[in-house]
Amino acid sequence: MSDDTVKTKAPTSILEISAFDPEARDNPHPRLKALRDSCPVMRDESVKTWLLTNYEDIRATVNDRTFVRQPSKAEEGTLSSMLANPDDPEGKRASILFQDDPDHSRNRLPLVKAFYARIKKMEPELEAMIDRVIDGAPSSGRFDLMEHIAVPIPILLIAHILGVDESRLPEFRDWSEGVILGLNPMRSAEDTAYMQASSDKLNAYFTELMEARRKDPKDDLISDMVQAQADGGDFEDEELRVNLQALLVGGNLTTTDLIGNGVWLFLTHPAQMEALKADPGLASNAVEEVLRYEAPVQATSRILAEDREVAGCPMKQRQPVFMSLAAANRDPAKFEDPEAFDITQKRASHVSFGGGAHICIGAPLARIEARRVYQKLFERYPNLRLPDQEIVWRALPFFRGIERLEVLV
């Protein structure tokens, strides 16, 4: 038994491993390890929810298409049911994040096809945009890397892909911050109001943009989607709008955290930073190791469509199963020396993007952005280092990202 396990008591509530708990917000990994070692399948009666922490159980569950996602299908009083929209009790207006088949496939497939084709076409252009942001950051002294690099890059790129006017980027970022609160099952009344107002503003903006692109198509994703609709695509305007919002969340805030978490890891693991500088070709492997070691999305969930056994335990229809991606990614049964951050190892596949029908739609773009940032940043700033500071982590539950990261150049 390791020292960490001796010192750390296994939690009895899912909230004890979330950002709601200050200790878990700073570092959830000792508690996750204790839970994975002692109780890999935990039942939290306070929120009527199961929690998995073992890699193989989580990999099997995220890939199992017999589970459902729509929060309205979960038992009342569960974490999943708290995500349901009271104005849409049956989830008719849900995005692909929470849709089930056949609606999920009907909406996701044309969006994936257009989005991935556009990323492939625009990759050199996107990398050049990343380079310009980094080249435009301060050349000396001390600055907040989140403010100057990690925040602006993802919003700039997803907005450019969609076809958003750059003059609207500050609003777009603010609306994104509001919309992602829809993934917080314990949000306050103020959070809900902010979320709804942001969603309404985004819907109005996307409506305006879709109409403009029908009259005058541009070289962007919204033009692609309204053209696909005109060519017989089986999705309505309202469905397209809500899924553009989902794409915005998937391609924006979590990528900011991927960039920030990665830079922090390199600066606190100087041997790994030197390895990357010596061989920039390690950047792709570095992205995967950052995703494994400090995943921006810490958990995902599914809901049982019928009574069945999951991870060796009998479970009931409508019960949610939460899965700690962070715990799975450090499971010693799957990863050698899992507590080590090492970009030179060729490891097993992490689960940070989930899996199955709901695997993260923004994954290819996130990988492009993080890879290019890691390459370009240390080329521009060969002496980049961390000054003394308190690292404050985002308080949004089940997500992990740094609010502010001061660096010296």
C-alpha cells in the first residue's frame, strides 16, 4: 500500500472528488487513487449515482452504446437529472451532448463530416493563427499565459472556423463561459440565469449568421451546414443552432485548459520541457500525455436504459453512472508508473475524450491547437519559467483548468 493511500481516506461522495471540494480542486488525484484502490465501483446515495474509477470498467462503459445520455431519462434526485432543462422536460431541444439515437446520429453525423473536413482544409491556416497569437504575446518580463495565449487561441480558432466576426470575440468568449454552466449539475440561480442569457444571445447570433450565409455563403462551417441542410440534410434550424453551441463549448473552454495545464506541467517538470525542446517531434505524444495526466474534462456519465450488471454490480434502469476519467488515466493496471508525467513514453490510450457514440467532437481540433502551442511556445520563449505564485484551479465541477498562470520570459 502506497504512502498516498495510507494518508488519504477514500471519499464516500462524488462531490468530494469534484471542484466543489477545495482540496480536490487543488489536487483530486490522491482521493481518486484511494477510491480506485479500495472501491472502484462506488454508490453515492446522496445523489443516487454510481461512480466508476477503474480504467477497464470506464473504457467498456463509454464505448457501450446501450447506455443513454438524455438527463430526463435519469432517476429524479440524481446528478444527471439535475442537468435536465426544466423548459424542455423531454430533451427535445438538447444538443448532441445529451441526445440519444436516432436523433443523436441524425444531428451529429453531418456536423462531424463538415467540421472534420474544414479542420483538415484549414490546418495550415489555423497553425499560422496560433503562431501570430504567440508572437504577439509580451516579449519580456512577467505576464499571464492564460490571458495572452491559452484563452485567446481556442476562441479565435473556433470562431474563425464557424465564420464569426473577430470583432465579436469578447462577447463570444463570455457567452461560451455562460453556456458551459449547463454542464454544472449544482449551479446556482445566478449561474442558471447567466447560462440562459448566454444561450439566448448565442442563438440570436447564430440565427443571424445562418440567414446571412444562406444569402451570401462564405468559406466557413456555418455556410457548410446551411448548404448541407439545403441539400436535404435532416436537421432543423433550432437543432443546428443548439449543436453549434455544443461545438463552441467542445472546441473552446476545454482546449484553453489543455493548453494551460500542459504549459504548467512542462514548467514544473523541466526535464520533460527540455526533452520537447530537443525533439519538437515529441509534441503530439506530449499532447496525449497532458490529456492523460491532467485531463481538462475529469468525468463523464451514462444512464442505464434497463436493469443490468455494470462493472460486476447489479444496477437499475434510470440510474446514472458517473466515470472518473482522471482516475482511469492513472490506473496502474493500465499505465506503467502512472503518477509520472513522461512525454517520451508510448502509453496505452487515455480516456480523456470519452468514447463510443459521444466521443468528444472537438478532439481533432484540440490536438492540433495544443501540439502547435507546445512547439511554438518553447521556440519563442526558450527560457520560459514559473515565478512564485499560488495556482488557482477552476471551480467548475468535473472540469480541471488553471485560472491564471503567471510566467517569466
